[in-house]
Amino acid sequence: MTKITLAKGLNAGLRKAMEDDPKVLIMGEDVGKLGGVFRITDGLQKDFGEDRVIDSPLAESGILGTAVGMAMRGYRPVCEIQFDGFVYPAYDQIVSQVAKIHFRSMGKVKMPIVVRIPFGGGIGAVEHHSESPEAQFAHTPGLKVVACSNPVDGYWMIQQAIACDDPVIFLEPKRQYHADKAELDESVLPQPLFTSRVVREGSDLTLLAYGPMVKTCLLSAEAAAGEGKSVEVIDLRTLSPLDLGPVYASVRKTGRAVVAHEAHVNLGMGSEIAARITEQCFYHLEAPVLRVGGFDTPYPPSRIEEEWLPDLDRVLDAVDRSLAY
Amino acid sequence: MSEHKSDFGPDLGEVFGPHQADGGPDLVQLLTPEGERVEHPDFSFDLDDEAIKGFFRDMVLTRRIDTEATALQRHGELGIWAQLLGQEAAQIGSGRALRKQDFAFPTYREHGVAWCRDIDPLRLLGLFRGVDQGGWDPNDGNFGLYTIVIGAQTLHATGYAMGMQRDGVVGTGDPDRDAAVVAYFGDGASSQGDVNEAFIFAASYNAPVVFFCQNNQWAISEPIERQTRIPLYQRALGFGFPGVRVDGNDVLATYAVSQAALQRARDGQGPTLVEAYTYRMGAHTTTDDPTRYRLSEDLETWKLKDPIQRVKAYLTRNGLADQDFFEELDHEAEKLGEHLREGCRALPEPKPLDVFDYVYAEQTEELAEQKAGYAAYLDSFETTGGHR
Ligand SMILES: Cc1ncc(C[n+]2csc(CCOP(=O)(O)OP(=O)(O)O)c2C)c(N)n1
């Protein structure tokens, strides 16, 4: 068994997918010799060649638009968007073409494209390098959206996303790329891609998170435990489709839910999740479902990002407010 | 229109006069509007007169599809129709230059190309009638679905061509194997970022793609001068590949130029931009009113260049087709019209519950539930005797 970071997990997962299926291609800016600005594709071009790990011109719409054509020709392109804030030039191709071609062709043309987006803040970057655009994609029928939160999931989820016949927006919490290590035991089979998971059990309240906020929420639950509060944490993992079965079960048990994400709260993932919990668990709720997230402002200058991003204390504050009902 | 005078470079008015209806000195032409064949140093038409008769038939039937569909729209059978009147030669010439293994990416007006790819013209009506979003399988006939977002398909074409490179079907020297892609787009589309990105990708990877721009002079009401300050074909050089301006109303020339550009691509020599210089004689679509923005005298000028009339003149003048030929063709067009009229009304209505099935290749539980819920809702009307 080996201990790996998220970056290593993703790299190994990509490598495995390319070995398993010669139709898998990687496309993006700097993904070749450099291995991507985060080194996620490190060494892949050396081993699979320039035809399979394609350094593209600096044109995001071009990357996604040509990926559509490649997919029509039977390839499975994995497109790297360098940073979250640069996906917008490709937004039209993603939502109007990638997401709709299967529908438009009444199932005759598949779009097995993965769009990898390093997302979220906390790395002290300049503007457009720290955004959380997930809700924009989760709102689009035809796309599937997932977010990994740890190295082992990174390894498996990227392979599952590539194997999926639908387009998958694959969100990677960039501030965790090189943070914590985890043991990868290949003999333990992965859980299905589009499922959520209880990552800490508890009985007083359910905390919901994905991507970078999973770690924050686990730390919050730990801190709450020190004050005698038992907090259950669920890693949503999939944002479209949502897998809320385990969430409903948890909320029916605890009677309380708090959703946390870095993205703006207004019309964010938390809004949808809160609405659904209210629909499905109304009679079990002891408190309204609360949301913790980024403020409804553009992402701030990095010197104040730690104030802007929901942190352990802001999550705990919401936990306390919920418990006070 | 304001005059763009500059101390630098050529007088743009001279290079690119707004009413340069003759297409300028670089226009490749092999058949004059009077129906006379002419030579060109770089391009020649290498098929026989039988083939020309075939092209004539294609153009006549394509025009029939167009007029029939326009009439169907007037009768309320179609919500809208994008007419191709005047662009038959550009489409038939380029469409007939394609081989079976080539792939065409159309916009929404390529009815003539669809004809060349053996798509049943009835299938074209579904999108405009609102019963489907393109009723053909792109892999039967290698003809992509109509694309409404302007220019998006030029990138798809380029990516598809890059896939062909990876499949090893470019530059092998085997004519049954070597393949190329053609991307259709309009003069308005040439302003889109996607088209320019497609040029860059195609040039950078030397992709086997022919960019076939039908410059019909108008993007709805906006004239070509609003899109470019130089002749469009000259843009190609800036991207690092050749550009050719061909008389888009001359089916011999559009065939010859497309054939040469496609062969270059198949041989592994990369992209070409073909600007088919033509004119949209009809409205942009059946909802458009061109009298608000264009001069009737322009239309009159272009009528004299009609792509069908000039071939007819060639055929009759040289005794290549007799009255029987034209009568038979009329008859065939009549049958085609009937096929469209009857078929259009009989196009199956889409089923509301089907929309849930095509969103994903791998159905989600959420949608399966929504479908079941909606089905139950619809059923509740039936069981209570109400209406849908
Ligand atoms: C991105 C986008 N913007 C606007 C439109 C609306 N629209 C449809 S056709 C058209 C004009 C296109 O002109 P051109 O590319 O010259 O093609 P033509 O219709 O003349 O063949 C416009 C503006 C669209 N379909 N897509």
C-alpha cells in the first residue's frame, strides 16, 4: 500500500484510465511537458505521447469544442481547465453543445467528455483563480457534476468519470492537491461515482459538504465533539445528480442540517439541498436547514480570503444556531 | 456606412468595395453566368457532362425542397424555415466533392449538402416543425446535426478531424481510406470566437478540415462589411493556411475548389478556407423581412447570376439535355414536393415522456423519478376522464 496526495491520486487515476482504454485523451493548456500547472498530468505525455496528451492553444472554447468532435469520432477526451475562473470562455460549448448533443441526437451521439476543473480558494492566488462555479453546471441538464475531497476518491472518481458515457464536470479542490496524504489500497473496491457518503457519524446534526469543505466540516465536527455535540458529516461527492438518500436518512435521525460550501450562498448548491430536505424531511426537522458559504460578492483579494471563505468557526456558528432552535 | 480611410496599407474601399458583386479579381470561376465554360490556371473541373447534368438535377431538387418547405411554413406546418435560395451551387458543388468517409458539419441551412449525404429531405423538416432536433443519425451518412449556435460546429469539425488523424486515416495514400472534414458556416459566423479558435486549432495541428464559408453577403440584416474589413478568404493567411474565393453560384467551380481543398486535407496537408462568394436571394428565414435592409437592385443583379440558370444555359446551348430531360426532372421535383407535403404532416409527434430518456446516456434516478411522477400525473387525467 502507498500513501498518496490528491495530486498523486488523480495522476495515477488518469494514468490507469489511459492504460485501460486507448481512446482516452488528455487535452488542455500546459498538460504535456509541464504536466499541468498543478502537475496533475505529470509524466503522462512522456509515456503516452503527444497524440494522447495534447497541449492545446490557449483557447478554452477551442478545447471543449474540439473535444466534442473527438468524442463524436469515438474518443474520450479529458479536458483540463487551468483554473475555475477560466472555464467561462468554454461555457457556451459546455452548456450548449457538450450537455445537449446526446439529447439533441435522441441518444444517437454520446459525449463521454470529462472537464477537470481545479476549483475553490485558499491558495493566495490573484483573481479568477479561486472560484466555485459548480452551481452553474449543476443547473444544466445533460451534465453530471462531481467533486472529490480526498486522494483515494480522486484516484477512483477520475477513472469512473472517464468511464461514464455522459459528460462529467470533475471538480478538484485545488488547495488540497498537495495537502493530506492517504493510503490507497487498490484491493478495496470503490463506491459508485454518483453516490454520497457518511464520513463521520453523529446524532445531533447533519453537516453536508463537498470538495474542500469536507475537511473543514470534519474539523468542525471534531471541535463540536469537544463541546459534547455529536455531528454527522456527509461528503456529497456528486452534485448532479445529487444522492440525497443518505442525507434524508441522516436528517431523519438528527433532525438538523447545515450545508457548507465555498460558493456564494445565493442560488448555490445549498439552496437546492435545503429545499429538498425540507420537502422530504419536513416532519423530522427541529430547525430550518441552514447554509454556510461564500458571501454574495466576487471572490475577494487573497489577503482577506480567509475571512471570506467559510471556516471552522463559521461552520460551528451555524451548528450552534441550528442547535439553538 | 462610414468610410474607413487609413494612411496605412491599401484603400479598403478599393480592396473590398461593398457592392463588389463580381467577387473581385481572385474569384475562381469555371462557368460564367451566361453558361460558358472558362479556364482557371489553378483549378479545373475534371468530370464529364453527365456529372454536370447530375449536379443540375441536385440543384433543381434542392431548390424544390426549399420552396416546398417555405410553402409548408406559410401553411403553418413549419414554425420557421431557413431558406437556401441562391446557395444551391455552393452546397451541391462542395457536397458532391465529399467522399463517403468524409464528414460534414452543417449549420442550419445546408439542405443541399444534406441531399448529397443522402439524408431524406423530410428529416430536415422535423427541427423546423418542432417535432425533433434533427431526426437523423450523424453517423449514417456522416452528416452532423444542424447547429444553431453560430460557429460552434467549426470546432466540432476540427476536433473530429483531429480524431481522424489519430485514427490514421489521413495521408495514407489510399483513396478509400483517407478522409477529411468540411465545416460549413456563414459570413456572420466568421466574426465568432469559435470560428477563429477553430482556425487556430486546425492550423496548429494541421487538421484535415475544410472551412467552407458561404458568404451570402448578409447575417440577417447585417451586411458583410459589418463582419470584416478584408475579403474573408484572405483571413486564412493570417492563420497560416490557404484561402480561396470561389464563385459560389458556379457549381463547377465550387466542386473543383472543394475537391482540391478536401484532397489537400486528406493528403495530410492541413486546412483550407474556401469562401464561396454567393448571395442569399431569399429572406434569412421565413420570419425575416429583407426589404427593410437591402436594395432590390442588388437582388436583381444577383438573379442574373442564378446558379441553376447558368447550368441550364450550358446544357441547352451545347445540346446536352433535351426537353425530355427537363420534363422528367420537373416530374421528379413534383414527386419530391409531394413526399415533403405528405410526409411533413405525418411526422410523428414527440412523446412528452421521451424527453426524460435522452438527457443522459446513463439515466439518473432523479430523472427516472421525475418521469414516473409525470407519467402518473398524466395517467390521473385519463382515469378521471379529464384531458391532458
Ligand atoms: C451565437 C449566436 N448568436 C446569434 C444567433 C442568432 N442568429 C441566427 S442566424 C444569424 C445570422 C448568421 O449569419 P451568417 O453566419 O452569415 O449565416 P447565414 O444565416 O447568412 O447563412 C444570427 C445572428 C445565433 N443563432 N447564434
